Amino acid sequence: MSDEVAVMGADPAPDSPLLADAAARWRSAYIHIPFCRRRCPYCDFAVVTPDEGGTPDIVRRYRAALAAEIGMEPEFGPLDAVNFGGGTPSTVAAGDVAEVLTELDNCFAIMPGAEVSLEANPEDWDLPLATALVEAGITRVSLGVQSFADDTLEKLGRTHTPEQATAAVEVARAAGVGSVGIDLIFGSAYESLESWEGTVETALNSRPDHISVYALTVELGTALSRAVRSGVEPAPDADFQADAYELFGGQAARAGFIHYEVSNFALPGHHVRYNLSTWAQGDYVAFGLGAHGHRAGVRRRNVRRLDAYLRMVEAGERPEAGVEQIEGWAGEQERLMLGLRRTAGVKAGAIGRCLWESAYGVQLREAGAIDMQGDRIVVARPLLADDVARSVLSLSPGDC
């Protein structure tokens, strides 16, 4: 099967090794839109609210800065995927999204049939906006639903209702969005297994093409971390999260979804190309506040302060906060860690065989956590993917 077929998402299946390996050759772009109407208590992303300076004038300056930063990137492309993340990209005008896509196409060329994805909140999402975004070139939307339970939404700091979330999927269909995804957060201390099961049933009944599920984590510096540290809020329970994750996996499989990465489930042909590329250690350029990119073994990250980002770009400087060369053993560690997130696994290579034969690898094998399938190493129990990744980080060339 040609790379073109794999890029277009026809076949193979989302969890196939062929697709996983082809994704390493794709080229992508990430655009960070930091603006949010409010900051969720669990969020540690680079976001800016109206109270923190996200005024209409700043939004216009940021849009101009994005164009300038894109123009600073050396020749790259053509692009197989573009992802607008945040923040909340649906808070900006469709015309701004269209202009950014024009800049990308002018500088790098966007492939015919490329995936162009945008994250959106249900409360922003209406038919005029969705239609305008499709006309601008958006082919995929990821809706930040998080939950279909009123009390859980309130505790998570979300401002939409379950009804708005369900309607958002219908609006995306009516607007002609080619692939509709929803994101869910599970395992908070605010829900029971029964309420989570209700969210899962409602999510599947809304008939999206893709569902991402993320365990609620307590990130340092967030309002949630301060509340947990002070005893105001309980920390998430790991056993409950494991039960919630297994419940979703079983329900999703029965509904025809393919589990192709730790947190991601897709109907056939609706995998996220951008994410598959990053997990395959593919090259992607990234623009905007706090954005991270990877190109030719070099990883770059941008500054996270909006004033610094605007000042540097407007002065003709790349807004970099750091540059890291990923090569040799470190490159192999990263390749294995990223690839093991996929249910297709990753070609073992020397470092994979080292993990397999190490003392900790033997423990993982005996626990049924990892498996060797031909020349690929696979995490057989996805909930343990982070533990396996930590074991990869502990390996050194002298261990092999």
C-alpha cells in the first residue's frame, strides 16, 4: 500500500503497524491558539483569558505574530496534517483560521486531502461558525466535551451543558465536517462509575467518529493542584480511574471503535493523522505561544509568556525558549517511548530488545504488560504505558 493511501486514511486500520510506520514520513504543523474564555482548574497549558490580557487588540496582534513566525521557518513540507490546538481555537474568527491556513499553504504547501483539525468548545460551536470553518479548510473537529454529567462539568470548570455537547456533534455533521471527535475526561473525584457509564453511553449514542479519553491528572501550578494540596479537593483515585478506563474500552469496542493509542479510539478511517505522526517521531513544525515542534532530530519549544512571545516575534526573532538535539541513545529512547503508546507498538530495535531482556522487562513480561510480536514490541496493557515508558528512560547503553 502506498504512502498516499495511508495518508488519505482509507486503509489500513488505525491500529495497523503499516499505518504506524507510514506516519513517521508525514509532515505536520501545529498552531497554538492560547485564548480561552476562562481557565479550567485542571489546565496547565499555555492559555490566556480576557482577565490575563486576551483582549481583541491582543488577538489581532497574535494573529499577525503567527504569520510572521510562520514566515521565519526554513523550507518545510508539504504538509499532510495541520492541527489548531489551544487554548480554545474556536474562540477566534473563522477568517483568522483561514488566513493562517493561507500562510501555511504559501510557505509550505498543504497537500490535497490533508487533515486540517481544530479543537472547539461546545459553547462556541454553532452552525455559522462550523460552516465558515469548513469553507476555510477545516476537515476535522475535536470537541472538548469532557463529560455529559452536569455536576461533573461544573466541578471541572466547564461552562457548557450536556445538551450543548450533543448539539455540537449534530452541528458539525450539518456543516459538513468530515471527521467529528469528542474528548472526555474520566476518573475525577466528582463522579461515580455509574455517572461515568452514563457519559460513555451518551458519547457513543451521539455517534462521533473519534473519541479521546484522558484520566484527570493533578498538574503542578493548577488550581486543582492547590485545592488537592490544601485538602479542599480529593485527589483522583487510581483504582477508580482504571475501572473507568476499562469500562470505556469495552463499550467503545462493542460500538465498533478501534483502540489505536492509549487514549484514542477511532472508527475505521478516522484516526488522527497529526497525532499518529508525532507518536511515530515524525517531523512537525509548531507556531504560537508555548508550541513544541520536532524537525530533523531537533526539538524546539516556544516561550509561554504572551508578552515575551509578541515582543520577540515583532522584533524579528524566533520566540524560542529552548532547543534540544534528540539523537543517538536519547533519540532511540524517545522513539520507543512514543511508539509504545500505540496499540500497533513499535519496531523494537536494539533498545527494545534491551528492554525486553532487562530485569524490569522480565517483570513486565511476567505481568503480561508487554509483548513481542515479530520485530515489534507492544504494550499489552495500555494503562501501564507510562510505567513502561519510565523503564525505557532508566535504560542506558551499558545495560544492553
